[in-house]
Amino acid sequence: MNPFKLIGWAGIVLAIVSAFVTFEYMALILLLLGLVAGISFATEDSVRVLATALVLTQLSMVFNNVPEIGGYIAHIFSAGGVFVTGAAMTLITRNVWNRYKP
């Protein structure tokens, strides 16, 4: 299996686990995993990844209105947004580098 897919699955699992377990550096771990996972994305997927990062981070709190499980769902999507934001930052950095490289 592709190691970048394993990193992606690890990010998804950690996003789910972070809703139930408090760990001080979970956001940092998710961001770093996202930065590494972003290497495997094609440049053509940049808009999709950027839109996913923005939507997950901005709209995840809507689920807080759902009784009982809403807070957990909101936290999972928010943590997933942190992971995808790392991938988006890798794509942005790569695009800027390709545009201005010597």
C-alpha cells in the first residue's frame, strides 16, 4: 500500500480519536501528517483540497447544535480540517515554488 495513503488513514483515525481523547499536541500531529500527505496530491487537486480545508474548518461547528453527539461530530470534522489544512499548505507552497523557482 502507498505510504501516503497510510498517512491519510492515520490522519482520519487520529481525527476521530481526538474527539474522545484529549492530547495536547494532537493538532500539531494532525497538521504535520497533513503536510506530509500533501506531497502526494496532484496540482490539479489544489482547488478541491483548499475548498475541503476551508469548509471543514469553518462549517464543522454547525454540528454543535445536534443534541448528544453533535459536539463529537463537530470535533471530528474540525480535526479533519486541521489535517487537510496541512495538505493544503503543502500544495500552496509547492505551487508558489513552481511559479517562482529559479
